[in-house]
Amino acid sequence: MGFQHPDISKFPQYANVIGEDKETGGSGEAWAHVYPATGKVTREIKLASPADVDRAAAAAKAAQPAWRALPGDKRRDLMFKLASVIEANAAEMTPLLTAESGAIILSGPHMSADAAQKFRYYGGWADKIEGRTVKTWGGPAHDYVAYEPYGTIGVIVPWNGPLFAATMVIAPALAAGNCVVLKAPEIAPWSLMKFMELVQQAGFPPGVVNLVTGGADVGASMVDHPGIDKIEFIGSGATAKKILASASQLLKPVGLELGGKSAVVVFADANLQSAAKRGLTGAVSAAGQGCVNGTRLLVERTIYEPYLEMLQVMAGHIKIGDPFAADTIMGPVISESALNRIHGMVERGAKVGGRVLLGGERLGGDHAQGYYYPITILADVTQDTEIAQTEVFGPVLAVTPFDSEEEAILLANGTDYGLGAYVHTNNVARAHRVAGQMMAGQVQVNGSGEAMTPCVPFGGMKHSGHGRLGGIEGLREFQQVRNVWVNLQD
Ligand code: NAD
């Protein structure tokens, strides 16, 4: 027995795409990619090096004037075409998404549909980029504001959902007239390699989107590269600090989409079934490896024990196993070191009073060959502990009771993060009152992820980042503003 290993004969063949050139490998180190469900190597890739980044930045720079000058309707049509190509190739993309990170096969079609939607949404903006005129004070003048692209955007994404993260940036960046140097993370490289095939199939001019596959050194060289005009970074706060330090030397703008410890606030008047089902998704969705997963459950004391009971019963119905199996709902975590980090946090959480209701030990049997951690629920977690304050990035829920609305708000806002917040209540006034006090970029009332469409701004407050992707705010992220004043007097 054992879990199915990916079919590597279907993997994309090129690691870098620079201008017109498709390169099977870069000029950097070799990397052996590991499939998390079996712990075995899939294929070795030769990663990019800073020299490859240099060529990619040059290709983007060369392509950008023509891309910027291309009429908006032409940019729109290419982006619409890419959306259709992504949809037509969803069946090929899906197994790659599973192979690269152990994401369940069930989630693949949604990922392609989401990527296509982003190119349709922002393709729709490409022919609607307008400025505005301003009535200035003083003498007769004509004053207008124009929105211009930056030039080249360096896109650095994490291993969890690289296609999701990259397209969230690339679609608005292209619509605004920028070119792109994209880094595929070496830990999960296959979907972005495939994405590049689709970009080429759609007929984008060479150099508009370039790909380098690599790790931290490649990302760092993108940040340091004078030919890359803005960095959009999606990843951890620890890496963001290094990026900001380097970018400060070139005064380079950086957009940051970082981690979270999002609160799920459950009031006694909520629909408990729905609040428990949605509360559980914080652990189950991507095995808890999602930036915006609700992983801190704050539950009104009068319903605390029944809610915990419900969570445990529901968790018992979640099938954890082979990500390639159609009925698997939760897969592995990304690596052995992630397993150890998660387990260490659970152990320390238990030592300081967390009551382990479920899970808490690495899974054995068939699961032992891969990196499997069970759904783990720690109840009675207190606010000042590591498990309440720090992103676990694994299938772990920390649960804390509260006694009043004021206390719930204090607890929910009481971490350094500010990415998501979820409020469960059937009281409309309370829903708006509490939502309006959440220090988080996304607040969902009686929801758990439905809001993640391209037309809404997504991003964090506090240590969860700054800047927004999605919606008109996402477009503005990749535009610079020019104000022009014309003297009409002489
Ligand atoms: P990470 O910070 O380790 O790596 C992210 C990317 O940065 C990778 O491509 C990596 O190669 C690159 N990198 C590493 N060091 C670098 C450096 N010095 N300079 C430039 N690039 C460098 O994060 P991860 O472990 O891949 O991802 C998990 C984190 O990402 C979690 O904290 C998660 O919450 C966050 N995340 C946030 C969002 C969001 O939209 N807010 C989405 C997904 C993941």
C-alpha cells in the first residue's frame, strides 16, 4: 500500500522562460523536488542563478515599452485569451498542483478557474485605464492625473498556492502595462512552469512575462536588481523583513502579502452548525497552510463546550490521505521540518495549559511515509501563549472562550497579525458593529473563504502586510501617479 506518486512524465520541461527562450534548467544549483505525500523525490531541476535574473530583467525591460504602448483593447484581448487557455488546460494543471505541494486533487479545478477569472477581471480593466482632470486653485490651468505602469514587477510567491498567488499579482500588473519577472518557488515549481506554457500559447509577446525558478538567492537578486522597478512579495514576515532591508538600499517599492493568525469569533446567537463547519476549515483547508485560514477560534462561553463537541464530530468525517484520491479532503503538510515545527508548537501549547482535544501526534501507517499531521484542536488556549499569537501553518486550531462582545474584539485584535477575521452571529447590528472593529484586511460575516474573488481587495493590516491585490486597489498597486499642470495664461 501507499499513496500514489506523481507521474513525472507529465511535468513541464522548462524551468526558466526568458524572453523567447525556454530553458530546461537555470545556471544555478540543482534542486531535488520532494512530493510531500510520499516523501520521495519527483524530479531534479537546475535552478536559476542571479545571472538568469539579470537576463530575465533585461528581457522584461526590452518588452515593456511596446507592452505599455499596446492599446488597452489588445492587452485586454490577450488577457481574455489567456483566461480561456487556462480553462482549457485545467485538466493538465490539476495534477501538477497536487504534485508540487500535496494539495488535494479536489482543489485543482478551482485553482485554474480562479486564475482564469483573474485574467478576465483585470483584462476588463486593461481598456479602462483613465486619468482624471482636477480643478486647481489659482490661475487658469488645465490639470490632469495619469496612471502609469512602474515598468518591471518582480513577483516572489510562496510554495502554498503559487498559481493562486502569482496570478493575483500578474493579472493587475499586466493590465496596468507592466512586464513581469516571476520567481517560481523551488519547493513547489510545477504549476508556474505550466502557467508559462499557457502564457506562450495565448500569444503574449516574448519578455512580457518571464520565469525564473529558484530559492532565496534568486529572490534576493530580484530585490537587488536595479532593472526591476517594484517587488510584490507574498510570503512570511521573516523574509519580508530581509526584503525590505535590501529594497531600502535602492529605495525600491515593495508590496507585502504576509501571514496571519486570523480569528474566528463565534457568538452564541450564531448558526452553530455553520460556525463549526467553517471553523474547522481553518485546519482542513490546505492542511492549515493558508495565509488567511481562521486558526484562532474565539467562542462565547455559553456555547463553548457544545461547539468544541461539534468541531470534534465534524473533524472525524474528514478524510486525510492520498492527495490524488478524489475523496481526500486533507493532504500532507509541505515538509518534515514543517511537521516538526507544527508538532513543537502543539507540544508547547499543551505545556502552557492548552487542552489537546484531538490530534497532537504525527500520523502513522500509510501516512508515515509522507508529512501528515492530523487535525489538532487545542482548547482553553490563553491569549499570551505562542499558540495563540504565532502562525502555525499547519492543521491546528487554538480555541479560547470569551464572555462579552468587548472581550471578543480585544482577543481577536490581540496579535501582531491582521489578515482575516471571521464573525459568526445572526444579529445584524452586532455583525456590522464587530466587523467594523476588526483590525484585519478581510472580515467575513458567517463565511469562510467565499470572499476571495478577484474583484475584492485582499491584503493585510499590521504585520500581515500592506498594499492590496484584487479589485481596483490591486490595479493601483501597479500604477504610479503622474500629475500634469498646464498653464493656460500665456
Ligand atoms: P517564505 O517567506 O519562506 O518564502 C516566500 C518566497 O520568498 C519564496 O519564493 C522564497 O524562495 C522567497 N525568499 C526566501 N528568502 C528570500 C529573500 N531573502 N529574498 C527574496 N526572496 C526570498 O514563505 P513560505 O514558507 O514560502 O510561505 C509561507 C508564508 O507565506 C506564510 O507565512 C503564509 O501565511 C504566507 N502567505 C501569505 C499570503 C498572502 O496573500 N497574504 C499567501 C500565501 C502565503
